[in-house]
Amino acid sequence: MSILSDDIAHVWHPFTQHQTADDPIEIVRAEGVLLYDVKGKSYIDANSSWWVNVHGHGHPHIAEAINDQFKTLDHVVFAGVTHPKAVELATRITAKLPEQLSKVFFSDNGSTAIEIALKMAFQYFHNIGETRRKVVAMQGSYHGDTFGAMSVGQRGYFNKPFEPFFFDADYIDFPNESNEQEVLQQAKSYLEGQEVAVLIVEPLVQGAAGMRMYSVTFLEELTKLAHDFGTLVIFDEVMTGFGRTGKLFAGDFCSEKPDFVALSKGLTAGVMALGLTVASDKVYQAFMSDDASKALLHGHSFTANPIACAVACANLDLFEQDSTWEKIKKIEAWGEFFLEKLKSCDNVCNLRRQGTITAFEVDTGEGNTYFSDVKKLAYDFFLKRGILLRPLGNVIFINPPYTIKEGEYDEITAAVLEFLDSIKN
Ligand SMILES: Cc1ncc(COP(=O)(O)O)c(C=O)c1O
């Protein structure tokens, strides 16, 4: 039975202009990489349900973790209380991160993980009695939709009404093959006054900006530069974490390590709402005091929800299996093969891949823009072919669950090539 009229009556969807939007697709079930609508039609989840799902839907190991944890301990306040799954997760995740990142703060999503990293960075300088109030971020960045996260993200169309309420940030240009040294100089000019508390970046891949990719060398040099001027560094790994870039974390490619890592999305295999802010011991020590107000006075009702933590631990089990990394390697190879095929299409440009993310732009002559007509045209085209793939403007990208089979991946790439052919003049 359709739920559409009740949806229209009562639901306000994210990023949706309800006056002009098409009716939402009624998804009632999911299994593996397939989503099923109310009429039984299947769709390949080509972008992993907003980039979160890493092991396919309904994975039995995740299901078992949810079930067991629900029967054992469903939820408990996390101030003044601890529980085994939070401690297990904190212990296991810090073991996979650089040694100095040893303290885990729990929240509910990517935006809150960022919000907390920013608050920790600002309070760090407050607590040590140093005045640093500035932030350096990167043009095109997206760190979430809460106020702090918006303040350090790309300004403009998506957040205009809120801009008067943002705190200031200085933005470095997006680095490309030809401007890296200039962008580092630009960063230096912001950092050298030693007033910058924190630098925040999406390491190696900017997601929402259109899966834009930059070099490991640049990330290393930028991070090092920030540290040279006493600035703390946040790696926002909300999208890049959990195998997306080909390693567990994008930061694993980089020899210079950040002071904070923000995690969400793939953290729970895309199944439960959970965010983690992992901070260095140096930062943590600045909150130790006889003065209670020097503590991080922040928390959420669902902080360290035991079911979410159990799912994150089960997710780590899967990442500890060779078979997951074998699947990731296969997707990388399929992506590379697809890019080779795309090279013979004359209406594409900026072909790129990092790990399991394969992206390119449809060359419309308008450059890379979120407001391209290609977005809706392509989205509708793929839906008809049973593929749920949401382009970012004229950027078409594939970042599927790692359990996708070769035949399913081929179905996506065949549909993309067909689409490109259909829009040729
Ligand atoms: C890099 C990055 N940071 C933060 C966020 C915000 O995460 P959430 O949507 O869970 O609040 C996102 C979401 O897409 C993201 O891609």
C-alpha cells in the first residue's frame, strides 16, 4: 500500500524544495546492494545510501550484533556510566588510528562529530590561555549542517540565510595539479600570525563538492604547515573513512597526522546513527583541571548508544577480514577499467578515482556546477534502469557497497555510458 499521501501530509524531507520536487520513491525493503520499492522494483544502491553503506543491506553479522546488544543493554546515560561496547569500540578504533589519537568522544552523526572537534579545538586554546580564534578551511568543503560545521564549510546557496550567524573562517583555494605551491603560500599567509586555532579538511576527497580529489603530498604539506604554526588539524573522515579511499582512513596515506579525526557514515556500516570525534592525548590533557569548567561540557542523549557501538564493533570485525579488502581491491579495478572506457566518450572530463570512488564530470561547457540540468536528467535515467545514483550536479560518481558483484557494477557502468550517449548533441 502506498504511503505517499501520508508522506506528503506529514513529512519534511532533507534538501528538498517540496513545491517542485517529484514524489519520493517508496523504498520498503533492502537486501545486499538492492533496494526494493513498494511495487517490488529493485534499484542498485550505487551511492551506498548517501555514502554510508559499506557491507550491503541486512548483513547477517550486523543483524546479529543489533539483536544481541538489544537483548543485553539497549541504552544508558553515558555521563557517570560506561559500558562494554563503547569501551571496546574506543579501544579498537584508536588502535587503528595514529598513536597520538587516543581519546574518543561519541555523538550521533557526521555534523556533531565535526561540531565537537571544533569545540575541542577552541576550548583547547581557551584552557591553555592562548588567544586563537581563527579557522582555516578549504573552498568547496562540506562538513555538515549544524552551525559550527556550516561556518567552516563552503558558503553560499546552501546556507545563505544562516551566514550572518556564522563565525569567521579563511578559505584556501582547492589544490589542483598546477596551483599546490600557491595554495600552500595562501595557507601560510593565514597561519603565520599564529591566531589560527584549527585547520579543517576533508582529506584527499571533497565529497559534496563533487568527489574532488587532491594529492597526498599536498595534504601532508598543508598539515605540516599548520603544525609548524601551532595550529591544530581536523581530518574530516566522515565520508573518506572505512575503506572509501582504498585504505581504512584517508589519513593512512599521509605521514603527517592530524590532532582530530571525525568519523560517521561507514563507522556503523551505514546502519545506525553514530559519530566519533577522536582527539589526541595532547588536546585531552588540556581539559584536565581542578576547575570543572575546563571540562568539555558537551553531550547528547544518545551519546555512545550501546546498539550503535555494537554495530560499529561488528563493522570493525568485517574490516578485519581479508575478504572485505579483496572486494575493495576489485571495485578499484572495476573503477579503473570504467575510467578507461570513459576516455573514449567526448562529452566527459576530469575523470578521477580514489579507492572505491570513481567520478567524472559531464562536459556541458558550464564547468563543474551543482545546478547543472544533468543532475535530474541522469537521476531519472538511472532510476528507470533500476539504479539509485544521485549525481552531484554534473558530476556522476559510483561509490557502491563493497559487496557489489561485478555484474551489478557493470549494470551501473553500462547505464552511465548509455546515458552519456543519450545526451550527445
Ligand atoms: C565530509 C563530510 N563531513 C560531514 C558530513 C555531515 O555528516 P552528517 O550528514 O552525518 O551530519 C558529511 C555528510 O555528507 C560529509 O560528507
